Amino acid sequence: GGTTQATNERMRINGSGLVGIGNNNPTSTLSVTGSIAYSITTKTANYTATANDYSIVCNNTGSAITISLPAASGATGRVYVIKKISGALLNVTIDPNSSETIDGSSTRVLTLQNESVMIQCDGSSWYILSKN
């Protein structure tokens, strides 16, 4: 005996191009039934975010640090969550590439322990989606 497709199927792309993972009837571009894992990294010094990053946790107990963002032109749609976990009175500065901005500002500074910001790129600028 063998197995059938119904018991082996784990991902489906329907005729409309909707993708279901653990879901054979997707209703959105991507429908996931189950948990999702995102990359997370901890930084203690200056760092430039890459396409492999999502959550960037900053433990800057020794010095102020800067998280530099990549050029917006190559990051359309990208989302980063950046969080300062240190209680030290040292800032984490989020610095867009060149003259690019975050909500119209040249930088975004995290000053408080456990302060965080979620940002997204539209291809020319970065926008704050939520902050804590």
C-alpha cells in the first residue's frame, strides 16, 4: 500500500495563486494554519540590517549603538522590529540609508529599556507601523 495525496499534502497553490500552508483552502495571498517563525538576532554593537533580519534585539549595556537600514530601493515591503533591552542610559539609533527617512525623520532613537518599533519600507522611505 501507498499513501494518498490527501494525507501527504502540506502546501497548496490554488488556481488564483493563493498559497495555503497547512490549509487546503487559502483565502489570502498566504494563509498559514499554524505558527510562524521569524529570524531574531541580538546585537551589542553597530549593525546594518540585512534581508535575513526581522527582529533585531539591542543589548547595548556598554555603549550607544546604531542600527543602519539598507537602501529602501532594494527593500520594498520589508519589515523590521527593533527593540532596546538594555536598562543603560545609552541610545539605540535607527538610521536609514543616506537621506532616507523614518516617518519623515532622519533617524528614530530608542531611549527606554524595552522600547521597540516595527517599521516597513515602501521602496523609498520607512514607516513606523507600531511602537512600544
